[in-house]
Amino acid sequence: MEKFRFLTSGESHGKGLTAIIEGIPSGFDINPDFINEELKRRQQGYGRGARMKIETDTVEILSGVRFGKTLGSPVTLFIKNKDFENWEKIMSTDPQDYTEDKSFSAYRPGHADFAGSIKYNQKDLRNILERSSARQTAMEVAVGAVAKQILDKLGISCSSKILQIGKAVNPEDFHQEIDTAKEAGDTLGGKIEVVYSGLPIGLGSHVHWDRKLDGRIAQAVMSIPAIKSVEIGDNPLGFTGSEYHDEMYLEDGKVIRKTNHAGGLEGGMTNGENLVVRAVMKPIPTLRKPLNTVDSKSMQETQAHFERSDTCAVEACAVVAEARIACVLVNEILLKFGGDSLEEILKRVNCER
Ligand code: EPS
């Protein structure tokens, strides 16, 4: 059974985004300012689109926290979509407001439109776009910011960086790469890296496929919109065994490593080294210079739907990946150490160290 669980809801242009998080022990400080800083980080980054100029994502904590501390009860978060003001009629939940305004039927290749509309039997592709939009990642970052505050109390911290944007691997070239794509009405993906340090040894397990932490992290990161591959540590392709594996030495009676090719995971468990996760994001599939496609209503060849889009959201993706991994790690900590309150967990985690 999972210990730290959450569900999110909300459409991109609906009233807002909601999450209910279950399993947070009592006594943890939850600072809304920190959540808002994380939300701001997700909104920033070179190459973001017009929507980010409309929104100032701000969290409202609706339950589970009193005077800044968790109660052990479910924590509910809400983020208002400011853009809803412009979509009130189009995104109305009331049957009387039915309109075809803003409906569209030209599939965007690379997006959820095609398979989603067939699966859910929807003629208006907006009914798929609204939930498949990366807008939902705002709430995932807010949930991750709650998880990060739990990890922080346990001495676990995180950082991330961009390794590549488009073809550019030098950070000084990233902006030019994005400008060129933007001028061409095109989009760009890239590669990110997230590092967590301070993790106790033995999170995850080797005993079952579904308890291996590398598998759990890969799932959490792979399911971020537009992610196409996930790596833990250095990609081992082309290394020999003697080159790749991190040899062990003794220092003051403790086992140490001089390298971390494994990225902090061996046998599906944390080994005390930094957890290193890398992921590749594809270019956003909503293009100003539309791709060739098919119209689902007329069944004629046409050009894909375009409303607006980001040229590049790789920086935002790194923030989302940090958040997703934070949630996986909190779950693993609760599975290993248990406990209903901060004091109980702190005692157990510190005992292991
Ligand atoms: C996003 C909100 C969306 C997009 C983007 C990410 O808002 P809108 O559709 O109103 O422009 O900007 O999502 C996509 C490009 C996509 O294809 O899903 C956000 O909040 O991050």
C-alpha cells in the first residue's frame, strides 16, 4: 500500500486545479510561500508562452494544516486559473451553456488528441486537450513542494539543471537556440538532470519488481507530459563493467565510493550516494507552424490546431521532475520508517544514520 498518495483534478481553462494529499504525518511545517516560489519557478524559463503572462500561480491550502503545521489529515490544495475569466462560458459545467465556440477537430500530432478522442468518444478535441495540457503540472509542483518540505526536515535536498536544449549543450547557447525555433514557429525539447542528496540507505527494495525504486522513479518522471526517456545515473551503453561500477573503499570505517555512475541506486535501493535522474523531453507538439494532420470530423487532410504554445518548456520540466521525485521519495521514507508524526519519523530516520 502506498503511504503518500494524491489525486489532482482540473482542466487547463477550467476554474482551477485541486489536489488532495493523503498520508502526511503530523507536525511538518508547510509554508505556502515556499509552494508559491516553486510555482513561480515552474512558470519561468526562457521560451515560455503567453499563458504564463496571464497566470500568477498561487496556492490556497484548504485543509490538513493548522497554524502552518500538518495535522495528519488530508491536505487539500487549490490553484485558481486566472485565465478562466476568459473561458467562463466555454468551460462552463452547466449543460445550459453548451457552445461549440473554441471546439476543434484537427488532431495535433504528438499530443493526446487522437488516441484520447477515440478512447473517450469525444468529437470536440478540446475535451481531451483540457486535461492533457501541461497545465496540470502546476498542481504537481505544488504537491511536490509539500513533499520537499517534508524531505527538508529529514536533511534531504535537491537541485536540477538543464543539460541540453534542442541541439545546444552549452548553456550560453540555449537562448539563441530557442529564439531561432520561435522565429521558425517551431518548438524544442531537451535534457534535464535532477539530483537528490542526503537520502538514507535502503529506500526501495530488491525483493519485487514493483518495489524497485529506479522503476518507481522512472514511472513518475516518464509520465510528465512530453518526457520520452529517463536514465538513472550515467547511461551505461559502451562502458565495460570495470569502467562502470563504482568501486568501494574504506574511510574512517565507512564504505565510500570515488564515482557515482550508478546514480545512487543499486538493486533498486538507495545506496547513500546522490540520486541522479536524467530525462529527455520531446519538443512541445503544439506548433505555430502547424504539422500536417487529419481533421477528425471531415476526415480530410489539413493542418494541426494551434491556439498558443510555449516554444520550450524544458526549464519548467526540471521543476516538475524535482516535484515528482520528491513525492516518490516521501512515500519510500514513510514505507521504510513509518510513523504518524514528525517526531516519530525523525527519531527513526536519525537512528539509521
Ligand atoms: C501550460 C498551460 C497551457 C500551455 C502549456 C502549458 O496553457 P494554454 O493552453 O492556455 O496556453 O501554455 O501547455 C501546452 C503547450 C500543452 O501542449 O499542453 C502550463 O501551465 O504550464
